[in-house]
Amino acid sequence: MFRMQIQSKKKCIWYCSAAVSFLLFLLLNLWCDHLVNMQDAQQMAGRWSEKKDVAQISCFFSSKAEVTEDTIQSFEYSLKNVLQEASITETSENPSARLWVDAYSADGKITLVNGSNTLDANAIGIGGDFFLFHPLKLITGSYFSGNDLMQDYCIIDQDAAWQLFGSNDVVGMTVYIGNVPHIVTGVVRRPQGRMEKAAGLTSTVVYVSYETLEAYGTSNGINHYEIVMPNPVDEFAYGKVKDGIGIDEKNVEIVENSRRYSLPNRIKTILAFGTRSMNGKAIIYPYWENLARGYEDIIALLTVFMLFLLLYPVVTVIWCFVHWWRHKGWTLKDVWHTGKDKAERAVERRREKKHPHKERDVLEELERELEEDPYADSEFSWLTDEPAVGAEPADAASEEPEKVQTMKMQTEETQTPQETKEEQQS
């Protein structure tokens, strides 16, 4: 009895610890989801389509790639033809709806002037729908598009606003870049976290058009291109971008952002531990890609802990199932017969519902016939004193059925001589 109590307590502790392990697994899973969802630059595919039928692809170029706006336009033209050949067309009734959207950017430096205030800042020259992919936190104002006809706009962060104007409320004011006036359309909040600073956001950043950066600043050329496009099958978009971009693999790195935090990619990151940080390409990542790669490592590490935490309850469930299976009081054959019986009863009930009065009518008809003449036209009519209906009269010997005569003959044959003698005397 005492031993059974100890075993019961051990099992209770085991089950409770397995439940706690599974709870920790769920908490870590929620934390990973939070880390993924907080990266807006990696979630454009989800914002573009809720059906998960599109993919977000990013291309990072080295300076040797020499990517220009003509390169981007040539790729866009070829992509349009590729989608038409694949019979992928826009089905929306909205005339302004688009099958895909893209953006590109270049890093550099630029000088902004407002009266006596001058600011040398890091700059990102943008083209296409850059702010669709990177919805920065606006303090005031709005975004501008790289597709706008007029490109004399800029967005500055809160530090630049204070240094140039002494206020954050500067939307609509003018700064001079290369002696050309540019209108401030918005002020954004620059992230200040540890990961953001490590990714490169350590100083003021200004967002201008790619044309402005090329004309009035110092530029490293287009080093980043991203697109959201239809992805009817896995890696369709990735393959079309890789084939269509037309740049040597040594000078470009292509990433499918919409799948980078999936479980298979996490496993790849874990298996690439130690070699992942080695980079043989002369590519400088923008800050948002550095940030994404940093969180890839964090999420991969959390995934390792999650797998260990999940292993314990899974083993517990398997052990409980094996123990229950060995001590069950039935077999698969019993289950088969039980299921078969239930199926037959179900068929019978369905038949009764379909013909509820058929069997009852047959029984009533038989009872009615028996009441009128119980032995009429039956093989037992010889038991009655009267001949069957329609039968001709016969003598007593012929009235006996053949079966009865046979039985009498067998009885006579089995009688002993003594019994025969006594019968004759009587």
C-alpha cells in the first residue's frame, strides 16, 4: 500500500512537470510570434493579401552589381510578361488594383540646410512604394512615394527636426538640399532599442527620393530591391526574381521574407550555427535587414528551447498511451465486431423507418389465415379428422401420410419375437 502511494505521487509529479513544460512551450511560442510580428518590414506580404497567395522577396546588391533605375525598369517589364505567360492576371474590379508592388533604395549621406542650421545626416534614397514596405512610426505628417511626379520631398526623424527647426511640428516647412528647396512631409520616430542601434540606427536618418540622393548627396548606388508578387506555388516568386534580376550570384543575395521565420527556416538557421555569420559577398545590409537577421538568431535559439520543452510532454503522452494500450480490456477484433453490429442495427433501423408497417401487415395476414383455417392446404392437414379442402375421400389406410406409414413399418421391424408373440396372444 505504501509503495503504491509513492508510485502514485511520482506519477502525479511526472504529469504536472509535463504540463508545466508544455505551458512553457506555449509561452515561448507566443513570444516568438510577437518578435516576428513586431518587424513591420518583414510583414508586407500579409498586409498586401490575407489569402497568403503572395510572397515578399528582397534582393541585396554589392556595389559591383551596378544596379540602376534602368535595371529595375527592365526587370519590371520582364516580370509583367512572365506573369502574363503564367496566366496570372488581376481579378479585382478595382481599376487601380495591382498584381505586384515593389520598391528600391540606396544608402548615402546628404546635407540639409535651414537658415543658419546645417545637418549632415545618413540618407536613404527611396524609389517605388518604399513606405508600403517600411511603415515608419510617424509623429506628424505623412509619407511620400517614389513614384510621385515631383521628387522634392523628404521625411526626417525627430532628432533632425529639433536640430533644424527646434520642433517636431515642421510638416510643410522647407529645407534646402543642394540649394534646392525640399518640403518636409513627415517626421518619424527613430527606434532606440539595443537591437536597432546594433543594426545601424545610431544617428539621424533622412529619407529622400533616389533622384535627390543621386543629384545632391553621396550615394553607394541601389543596394536593395524588394517586391511583393503572386506566389501560386512555393518558391514561384523566388525563382522568377532570381532568374529575372540578371545579376551574378556573387553580387546579390535573395531572401524570401515571408518565409524566413517559418519552422523549416529556423531549423536551417540552427544547423548553420557557426557558419551563418560568414559572408563571402561584398554586401552591406540596410539596417532593417540587419535587424531581421539578428532576430532570426534569437528566434532560432528560442526554437531550440521550445523543442526541448515539447519533447518532455510528448514522451509522457506516448508512455501513457503505450501503458493504456497494454492494459486495455478489448482488442481490435472486438472493435470490429462492435462496429459491425452497430452498422447492421443502423441499417435495420433505417429500413424500419422506410417501411414501418410492412412486417406488421405480413404478420396480421398470417394470423388471419390461421384463424380462418389453421391447416388449410398445409402439409399438416392429415392431423385433422376432415380432409383438406378439395381433397378426395380415401380409406383409413390411404389417409395416413407416407411418413406415418414408414414410421409404423420401422416400429414393427424393431419389435422382438417375444413382443410379437404377446401381441398375437392379446
